[in-house]
Amino acid sequence: MSGRLDLSVNVIRQTQLADDPIGGAMYTGTVAYANLPASIKAQRPTQGEQRQGLETPVSYELTVQAMLWETHVVLDEKDEVEVTGPYDNPWLGWRFRIMGVIPPGVIHRRHTDQHATISRIEDTRRESW
């Protein structure tokens, strides 16, 4: 893993299966890319949000390696990202949802990385230990 891409993540794509017996849609997560080199950094709220005292959800900027084993990585909105490594990272196991994909070349001139804005998915159904 390179120094600037200090995490590994799984990109999980939501796919729709056939309807269940009573006609309800069934969605499942399929790992589109496994252990993809990445980095995540928190974004600051805007000055306007801070002045108004608004409670805003924390958003993050995700950077992933755009080429993986001769395949071009494509991120979609609504994909989920799960931190899979390194094992000593405090974000290990955290899940994020991609809110928006930033086209290549908008943030950086290099086209070797893919960028997206993500937000944390809070698991309200997890049992506490």
C-alpha cells in the first residue's frame, strides 16, 4: 500500500434480486472491489453552517486507486465503502455511503485516483457488548 493511500476498503454495490414470494423487492450487497487501496479524510463544515450553528453530518473525502489489476475502478452513488485494513486502524469495520462521485481531474490533475464524498453509516441494530 502506498503512503498516501493508507487504508484498504471494500466497495459494496447494492444489487436487486428477484422479488420475494410476496412481491417485495430484495436488495443485497455485492463486493464490487475488495481490499482497494484508499484514504479517507474528514471535511470541515462550511462557514455558513458554522455561523448558523447547524448540526451537520460529518462528511469525508474518499480517494481510491483508479486502476486495480488492469480494471478501471468505477464508483457509483449509493455504493457502500467498508474499511478492511490495516488492522490497527480505528475505522476498521466502519461503513460509509457514497454521496457523490467527483469526476477525475476536478480535484487533482492526476487521473490515477478516483474521488468521492462519503458519509458514515450508523448501525442502529448492532448489539452492544
